[in-house]
Amino acid sequence: MAVQQPPKYICIKEHLLQGITSQRFTHMLPSENQLAREFSVSRMTARKALAEIEKEGFATRVPGKGTFVKERHFTQGYFRVRPTREHARKLNVAHKAKVLELRALSPPPKVAAKLQNPEQVILARRLHFFDEIPVRYEIRYLHGDLCGGVLQEDLAVDSIHEILVHKYNLPLTKVWQRMQAVAVSEEVAFLFDVNPGYPAFHIQRLTYTFERPVTWVSYLIRGEVAFEDSFAPQQTDHVEETLSY
């Protein structure tokens, strides 16, 4: 069966995002005319790609002048993006992680739908500690085609996010996220050494490289863990990536 190609404007959009994340484009993006010629498309198609880039907060269009790369301040809500160990440092506590499970498997139906039906996923379950207290339970599924090498990484030490970005050169360009207050189950209560029903934050996060989903993760974080930060509100971008990895 032939592989369906993405729409032309998506190809142009990914080209532009790759240029922004690699800092090939640091000031102005190519014009509609330039993109139309380079990709052999109409100006309308090029305009749609530039509009998508602006809509997602990567650039600003100035009528009569062009489309300019926008400085990114990865904040949303009240918290900046940072690895869990950086969150621990912010709270002035010691961080360590314990790998509970790391293996390849066929994706469960819900995960398959989230990650666009890969043949295989990598399951990573970790328990994070602050000052020897278990505070964060992580269940993460990674797209097997993009992240298979994670099986050979030391996830008790290294940030998965930093491995994907800096070692595998996967620009993580978009995130969907949801957080709500919950009561922990017996399984999680056992890991946290608390009673069932203990309060926690439940964070679900789906991270993309351009239009392709890379990783689906579910965190349960003990309710007494604090999140704090300072930033300039006028610089906040609407990027659904917060708290910590």
C-alpha cells in the first residue's frame, strides 16, 4: 500500500520549523514568493504554512515587511520547562530516579491512537525521589521508530527529553498537556508509601516533533510538591509544556 504524503503546506511548515529550531532562521523567514518557488506551490499554500507558524507562536507577520522569527519563552500557566532534576534544584532538594521498567512492546490501543499507530513502543516507568522521598511516578511511551535507542540509555541518570533533543536531534516543537487533582490508587500509594486516596497531581502530556507524535507520558506527583517560578507575563507563549520532564 502506497504511503500517503502529507499536504504541501505541512512539508513547508516542517522545513520552516526545522530552520527555526536549528537556528538557520534567526531573524526573518522566507517570503511567500520564495517558498512558492522553492517548493513549486501556489502562494496560497506558502501563505498557509506561514500562517500555521505564526499561529503556533514561532513567528510574527508584519504586513508589508515579512514574517519574523519570534523569541521563544517556553512558559505556560506559571511554570517554565525544566527537567525533573532542575525542578529539584529549584526546590533545593536532592533528586534521583529509579527505573521500574524499560522494554519494547506492541502499543496498547489508547497509546497506539495517541502515537499514530506505531508497530512498537518503548515503555519507560520511573519513580523520582526528592530528598529520598518518592514524589513522582512516571509512565512514558515513546514511538519505537524514533526512540528505539532509549533502551540502551541510563534513564536513572539522564533526562529523556534531553536525550531526544540533544542526542537523537529530535526537535520537540509542540506539546498537548492536561493536569488535574486526583486521589492516588493502591498501586501508586504503595510506591509513594502513603495511604490510598492521598492527593496528587495527574499530568498527561503528548509531545510532537513537528506533526509527528514522539512520546506520551502520564505523571502522578504527590500533592505537597510545590511548583514556583518567576517570569514576565507579557513574554508568555501559549506552549503547552510546563512543570518538568
